[in-house]
Amino acid sequence: MSKITVDIETGTTERKLRAISKHTEALADELNHIDEFTCSECGSDHVCKTTAKSDHNNYTITYECNDCGNGWYGEEGLYND
């Protein structure tokens, strides 16, 4: 079995990996935003997001397509004032 030795300039490589990580996270956030605001029925991105809060520190996020009227629920949880 052969061995391979690789020399890497760690300072430069670390900065490059940090840049990749930063941009990968931004890309993932943008793709999630596209999924969140795209209607599953008609594919429109004309979607209205509403956050409804109750008296018990709960919230519900709902979405409605402005083009076809399709509605769906998003996340639910507790909110802090």
C-alpha cells in the first residue's frame, strides 16, 4: 500500500474554507426562502406570510398565494416579548 503526503498552507486553506462555509450558509438560506415563498399549487412567488399570536405566547405562521388563493400553515411555536 502506498502513502501520499500532501503539504497544505493551513492559513490560506482555513480562510478559503471559511469563505466557502459562509457562502454555503447564505445559499442555503436563500434556497429555504424560495421554498417558503413558492406556492405548491401554482408555483407563484406572490405569497403573503402572516404571523398570528395568541394570548398564550403561541404563534402560528400561515401563507396564502395571491394568485390562486392556496393557503398553508408554516411553523408554530412560542414567542417572547
